[in-house]
Amino acid sequence: MASPWACTLLCLLLAGTLARAALRPTAILSLSPDIIREKLMDKLEEHNATVILQQLPLLSTVQEESTGLLGSLLSGAMNHIIWFKVTSASILQLQVQPLYYSQEMLVRIPMDMMAGFNTPLVKTILQMHLETEAQATIQVETGAGTPPRLVIGDCSSNHRNLRISVLNKLSFLVNSLAEKVTNILTPALPSLVQDQLCPVIEAAFNDMYANLLHLVTEPAVFNLGSVQFYLQTPVIDGDIIQLNLGATLLDSEKKVSKWFNQTTAFLTAPTLDSAPVKFTVRHDLVNAVVAALLPPEEFVVLLDYVVPNLADQLKLAINTFNKEVGPFAVASGPRVGLMSMQAAGQVEATQRLKIRTLKSPEVVLNHDGARVAQQIVLDFFANEQTHRPLFTLGIEADSEAEFYSSRNQFMLNFQGLNSDRIHLMNSGIAPFNPDLLKDAVSNILASVLIPNQNGKLRPGIKTSMMKALGFQEVTWSMTQPAGLPKQISVQLTDLTLNSLDNMG
């Protein structure tokens, strides 16, 4: 129960094809046989399955079977048994296997029991080892007017999986009696297990399924709203259970601000590989959450007071206008040239920047992985009093997107900032090459804008799934399934089965 597992959260950021799904899910929770086995085992324990096995009415069963089927001679022999019960019972490792001829899964539940009976013929208890098995199938149930759901059915137990061993040999008479008991139990015990245990198996599975649904439909909360998932349809694919989920984005008042069903975006169901759980979300959901956390904003910074070293770097960059503006001065006349030459002289200690993000950052892909693209407008004012900027720059920038988790929170953090393109939008001086300011502007935005955005991202997205599955660490990598576009894989590791006990 303490062995480590991997759990993967995949952000599929480019188009794909989802097989066997009429709807376009916003997210997919994929569960391996390991998870199904462990969770069903937990629920069987909660429903006291082993206690029920220990309470199997062996004595009344053999007496009834001997009377009804084998006549008075055997019935009289059974009257020599005064006590017969299961002394210990355990459910062994469950097995979950695909049924390739249908979209169902077979669950095999092996049981190991020790039983004993007592007879006045001897003073000791005669011990027997009983091994049997129950089998059931996991199916997708569909009906008119009801949404599809997972159910377990066709539960049975038969004599082909039954083994009975007598552990101690005594007198001929007692051994003969033990043989008669074995002959009665061979057809009777599987029927008894089926009658007594199958209802418990069904109830345990229903609880497990309800807990999983509760887990995935619990809102993922962030500081300005939440994401509400809901089940569209369950799918059985080989030995994998996929829960196809729709989603809505809720605002801080829990009102729907965005639906994700009607979209051209596709979601590709991932292969599990060695990971027992993968949670996959669509690109548009990722960016919708980022947009909710980081709406367009505007703020003013007094450079000399906030980042004085970068203020000096910007002044030095503006000084280069005196060298680079020559051709513009010749073409535009002496007045423009003079304004350009005096640009640096206009900058006072109260210089300020107005930073505006035109729209929310957007998670994008390149060959290195996930990055965040932004469009920024920067107004530079020579002093605190002036209302007209000395110049205005339009900036196309990007940062590295870092995904990680902290307890029950999923986190996104921006690392660094590169100004890919800088455009001169307006100038109160002669036109100049805005690339002269590229390094200074990038450093200022990395020191002012990125910490501001990371501060708003820091509370993260609180998810019950994160807490229940025990995510400890996040890494991500680029993957490209056969025949499909590239996609970004954000993998969460260090999952322990002990934490799985808290699901739901």
C-alpha cells in the first residue's frame, strides 16, 4: 500500500482525435487496472467482506444439502457435526482484465478461508482450507432518459475455481466424514459465496464509482472563480476506464462565465504507459483559467524608486538615441534632430512607466515545451508630472511556463521574459529603432510585470483530486503520439497508494 505510483496531468495544447466519443470532452480521467483494483479492494474492506465470509452458514448448508439430496444415511452422518464455521478469511489480490470481445472488464476476486468442524467422534477440530473465487464484469450501462454510468454485474462463483483441502488426517471414520463434507461443499460453497458476497461486491463498486465521480466533479477553485467538471460518459477501453468530462468556468459568484462544449478543440485520450492515473485537460480550458486569473490590467511604476538599477539601464539605452538618430535628423530637419539629441536629458528622477497588457497571457507551444505569450503596451513618461508619454512601445513577449503542485494546489509560474518583438507605436521625439531598448525593457518587465503576475497566480488552483491522489512533484515533457500533433505532457509523480485511501 506504500509503493510509489505516477499520476499524469496532461495539458493537450494542440488538436487530436478522441476515439469512440460522440461528445468532445473538456477533460479525461483515465484509470488503470491498478487504481480500480486498489479502490475496489478498499471498498470491500469497508463493507466487511471478510467478516461476511467468516459468517457463512456452513453447518446449516451442509445439513440442508445432505437432507435434500443424499438421503437419510448421509443426513445421519452430518448430524455427527456439531460445529462448522469459517475461522479465518481473506480476500487476495484482485485481478482486473479486459474482455476483448466486448467493451467490458472482468474482475476476479479470489478468496482464501480456513474452516473447521467438530464432531463427538474426535476431540480435535478438523481443519479445512477453502480457496474459491468470485467474478464480475464492469460495464457501461445506458438507458433511455438516464445518463450512461459504470455498473458491475454478472457476479458469480463456480466450482471450477474451488479447491478444498483437509489439513489433518485422523481416523478412517472421521476422514470419511470429511470427504462427505467436501463432496457437499463442492457445489454448495460457490452458490453460498455468490448469494452472500455478490451483493457486497456490487455495493462496494457503486461506492467506489460514486467516490470517483465526487472526486472529479468537485470544483477546482482559484481566487477568482472555479472550474466545475461533470461526467459526459464513461468509456471502457481494454483494461482502462476513461471518464469523459465536460466543464464550465464559474466566476467568483459561482455563475457560469464560459461553457466548453461547443468548440472546435479536440482532446486526445492518452495512453497510460506506466502511470496508473492520467488527467487530461483541453488547451482552451487551460487558457480560460489563465485568463480568469490574469485579466488585462494597467499599472504605473516609478522606476527610480522600484528598480533603480534598471532605471539607469534604460537611461543609458535612451542615450544611444544621440548616435543612432542621425539619419532621422537629416531627413526631418534640425528641430527633430535636436529633440532626439535631448531625449536623455528630458528624463528625470521621477520617470515612470505605464504597463498595459492588451489581453490575458496565452499558453502556447514551441519545440522546447510550454511558454506563455503576452502582448504589452509600455508608455514611458519622462517625469511624474507630464501626461504625454515620451514614447510608446508595443511589445510581443513570452515567458517559460512552469507547472508544479503544492499539497492540494496546482500551480503555474512564469519564468523570465523575452521581448521577441518591439514596435514603436508613438514617439514624442524623432523616430528611433525600438530594438535599442530591447534589453532594458525585457529586464524591467521581468522584474516588474512577471512578479506581479506570479503573485496573482501564487494561490494556485485548489483541487480535491490533487489532495486525494497525493501529488508531490510536477514535471512536464513534450510528446507526439503517432499520427497526431505535438502535445505537452505535465506529469505529476510521487503518488502513494496510502493517499488513495482518502479519495472522495
